[in-house]
Amino acid sequence: MNQTGLMHENENRGSDLVHRGVGHALSRVIDPWKAPAIASQAVVMDLVEIYFEIVYPIFPFFHRPSFSRRISRGEYTTSKSLFALTMAVCALVSGRVRDGAVSNAKWDMSPLYAIKPGIFYEEAKLQLVSLMTESDIDVIRAHATLAITAIQEGKIRDVHMHLGIYHTLIAMDGLHDESNWPRDIGIIEREERRRLFWSMYTLDIYSAVVWGSVIRCREHQSNVAYPVEADDELIDDSGIIGHTVLPRDVGPICNSPGTDGVDCWLYGWNFITDLYRVLEHALAGFQGRRCQVTRSAFLRDIFKEDATVARRTVQAKVLHKYHSLPESFKYTPQMTYNINTDRFGFQAANITATVQLLRIVLLAVDGATVEERCEIASDVVGAFTSVPVAYLLSIGAPLLYHLGGIGTILASVTEEPLNLVDYERIRHVMRSLAQLLENLEVIQHGASASKRLRTLVSHIDEDIARKKAATPPEYPLANPDILQQTILQSQEQQNQIDMDRSNWMLEISGDILGDLTWNFDLA
């Protein structure tokens, strides 16, 4: 081929490439991304509305009026990031529906059972693959939502995966500091970001307690303010009714909740964040003591001061703060299905659970006697039992994992010699816990754990009966002096039995609650 022919061919090829490039660009304009048909608009809307009933009070990732408007308009069908987020929300709520979390009779449940939670979950993951490096708030919220969903589904590896991606996206743009947030966001998105940040902070600490993961987000390294304590209906981009909005260039201050928002459910929500901040430091104290065993004393010799505060001091201060709360955040009434009222009930239930979670961790930091550990285990069960089952079911598996700490306590107790009184205490805790888990057995893992506990209680009863049978019998004596002497001898014998704890050993495996068991060593 001559040079002229080659040039002519190259020109034609270039023309074809340009034509195809223009055609491709035009096709993208004419035929933009469209969401696959996974569920009807009606099903999606119902699941989103249920989210605001049973999930939002604990994880308020959205401003309800604006998010509901976006979904009702079908905007998720043309935005990949919003679609991924919507599928994540549907996956989470669908799992709660399956597990009996929805007790409000107003919902038509049949259509909601038709699509399995896994279908929504896998679709959300699929769409997020191409958005892996996007720091769009919807992408960040999607991974946050999938982390919670994975807890509900018992997919603990996925929990860590989505938490890891979430924290990576936060780190990439320094979003732990409000000064790095996009300059053009409005008041609504600012409040959404604050709620998201502190929600995921608490989940990070929670995962460190339950699964022994590292803490990725430290409260003293964060420069994000608490959410304003105002209902969504009072918030729009022009302002917040009843609140003074600071200029955007004023640096955020991570304050504890004040008293201005005491009539808003977010007052209780912010108090829970305070509890998790205490929990973070308590956990650091426990982990620091554990590390001293396996590492050199280099740092300990340099930093002489002991940052660990006595357990009883911390617990006393926390309980004082708790008792100072308004009554609406301390007692959980029956669910009314009025979302404004029930949001307070959700806060009360979550505060109850978090206070007990903190007590368990403080137990590990400072140590405790057998009696104290049994008392705390009994208190934890009693606290959960005081919460109406409807709330426990609504919060779902994340709250259920709190109970794993009781198994850890019981296992630590039985590593030591016990007496008959200790046996009875442990037996009582196990029976109460088994009954509680039976009430929640529609949630995954509940039934097997309660059955395991019932079996252990039976073994304890048999053991107690066997040991009592081995005690020398008492015979009636006619002579009062001899009778009195025998009684005294019998009391001395019983005291000796109680003191001789080595005769009363009880073996309880650390995994008595199965998959609910914490990766947490109290020894």
C-alpha cells in the first residue's frame, strides 16, 4: 500500500472513532443510567416508611421529609448512588420484617415478604462496586447501612468490610473534621452528616466490644459537632426553628447535649453518644492493661501517670448522669405506634442497653468479685426484661448482641471456685436470660442460645442435688442438749462447705450463647 492510501485509511479510521465517540456520548445523554427493576415503587416506599418507624430512632441517617420526597419521586431510579442506598435501606428493613420487628397492624406485610432481604443486599453491593472511591454522602450512607444489615444477617465478615470501606471514605477526604466538608452543603445535609458520623462512631465502639476489632474512630481526634436537638420537621436549609444556626465558618465544637433540646428525642440520642465516648476510654483502659502483659514497659516507664479511672468512680458518675435524665429517657413504655412518642421509647431502650454494656466493660477494666459479677449479670438481664419486647424486636440483632456480654461474665465467674449461693445466683441469671431469649427467638440465633441455657440450668440443678445428697443427713434427737450441740455442729459443717469452694466447681463454656458470644476476655 502506498503512503497516500495509508493516510486515507487512517483518516477513515479516525473518522470512525470520532463518530463512535460522539455516538457513545450521545447515547449516554439520550440513554442515562436506569435502575434495574428489583421491587415496585409501593414496596420500596413501604420499606422506607418502616425504616423511619423502627430503624431511624437508633440510626437517623436521613432528614425524613427530604429523603421521603426523593424516594416518592422515584429519583433513586436514575441515580446509581441513591439507588444503592435505597437498596441498602430496603435490605435492612426487609431483614427486620422477616425477624418480626414490625408489629404495627397498619402495614400490609404480604408484599414485604415477597422479596428476600438478600436480593436487596446483593443488589446494593453490586451497584457500589463501581462507586468504590466515591465520597458522595449517599455512597457513604449505603456502606453504613449495609454494615448494620450485615449484623442483622449474621454476616460478621461483611460487617467489618463495610465498616472498613466507610472509614476509608471518611479518611480519604478528612470527613472526621467538619472544616473539610463540602462548602456548598446546606443545613439539612450538615445535620445528616453529623448524625451519620456519630451513629457510626457508636457502631465502631460497639464492634470493638463485641468482636474485638480495633477502634478506627477516636472521639478526641474528631471535630464533628453533635446533631442539633430538633425534630426534622423543624429543619430546612433556611434554618432550624427555635435554634440559632452558627455561620458555616465557625468551627464545630463537640459538646455534650445541653438542656435546650430536652423535649426532643435527640437529647437522649446524644446522651447515648456520650455513653459510647466513656465506653471508648474504658475499653482503652482494659486493652492497655492487657497489652502490658505481652509488651515491654517502655511506654509505661515514660508515661508514668495512670489514665485509668477506678471502675466504681466512672460507674457512679455515669449512673448519676443517667438518673438525672428526664423520665421519658429512663423508662420504656409500651409501643404506641405514634412515631413521635415511640422515638422516646427507643431512646430509653437503647440507653438502658448501653448503660449495661458500659457496666460490663468497666467490670473488665477494674475486676470484680464473683458476687459483683453475678449481680451485674442479673442487673443486665433485668434491665433488658424491663423493656417491652416490641422495642427489642424492632432494634433487632444489634441489640441482641449486647446479651453476649452476659455469657462472657458467666464464663469468667465459673473459672473460679463457687459455693452453693453462687450456684443459685448463676442459675437464676441463666433462667431469666433463657426466658428473655425465648421471647426474641424470631431474631436469628435466639432459639439455639435459649435452648443451650435451659440445658445448662438442668445440669446445675442436677449438680446441686448431687452435692446436697452428699451432705450428711440430720437425725432427730430427743435430748435437747444433744440436739443443740448437733445443730451447732451442722452449722459449722455447712459453713465449712460454703468456705470450701473447691468442692463446688462449675464448668461453663465461654460460647454458651453461640454466635452471640463476645470476643472479649474478662479473665
